[in-house]
Amino acid sequence: MTPKTPIRVVGLCGSLRPTSTTRHALRVALEGAAQAGASIALLDLRTYQLPFCDGNENEEAYPQDVFRLRRDVASAHGVVLGTPEYHGSYSGVLKNALDLMGFDEFEGKMVGLVGVSGGQLGAVSALHEMRNVARALHAWVVPAQAGVPRAGSAFDASGAPLDARLADRLRDVGREVARFAYLHHAEEAKAFLQAWETATPNPGGVHQGPPP
């Protein structure tokens, strides 16, 4: 199936550390999206000057980076969210960035999840909470997700995973986001849905009696 427009997948990095393992993990996940044929971009929140979301409906005073972030995410067909696990949840910087966005940026998008942690559980709690947030934003969360345990020793100096199985899991997240995004936007899939929704009802009607 071929989408009408090229598929774009972005990774949103929820860590501000200069040597962030979250950033390493997201880059590998995006490699998987690129292998599936998508164009990719890493959205590093260090490069956006974002205010705290205060719920003020008057956004005239917002810095332009708020609107730049919204445009960057809205232009994508799929998003990979990446976070370190802090105190059993995902990072505050990612939460704030998500709070500055909404349905316009996420509804109907394919979302993949990547989490890193210093412990052995691999950001299980953070991944669960991000899944709930993505669903609340009416996004489609792909089945694959990747948690990176003991993240401080999981990557080499260049940011490559030291474990080939971990690299495969991370790339699988990006590949699934790209593939499901292709399916979601393919003209053949849209034509099938339209034909199914407008199909003539079964002339035999609903069976009322006992099973034959």
C-alpha cells in the first residue's frame, strides 16, 4: 500500500541531559522508521524555549517555540515518545511539552513509546503512563514498546546499543510506527473503508431463529 504523501516520523525527547540515554534510544528507534521508508526527525526539547503550561487561553505572550513545536509534531504522521523514568513516571519536561499541545497535534497519529531507566525494570511505569496519555490524546499507540534497563551502561560512547537485541527492540518501535502510519494513510486502505461503510446491507437480514 502506498500513502498519498511521504510518511514522516518524529521522535520527541523528554530529557534535557547533554549526554541523554533517552536521546540515544530515540535515535535508534528512528533508524527503524527510516528503514521502513519514513522520513525522520529528532525533536530535542533542549532546542525549544517552552514556558510552563499555565492553562491560560490567551497565548499571545507564548514564545514562538511553542508554535514551532506544535507545527513540528502536527506535520508528522507518527511520533515516538521517549523519556527517562523519574520517580516512577515520565519526565516533567515531556509532560509540560505534551500539555502545551493537544488533539490538533496527536489525534489519529501513530505513537510509539521508548523509556530508559537506571534500574532493572526498564521504565515500565513511565511507559504505562505515556500509553495512557497518548490514548487520552486520541492517538493510536502501536503494540511494540521498548524499555531500556540499566541505561547508563546500555550504550557505547557513540550512542549505539551494546546489546543487539536491545537495538532490535528499539528499531521495532520505529518500524511499527512507520508501517502503521503507512497503512493508516494508504489510498487502498481508505478505499476499502469507504467501500465497507457504503456496502449494501445483507439482503438476508438478521437471523432470528435458533442456529441451523
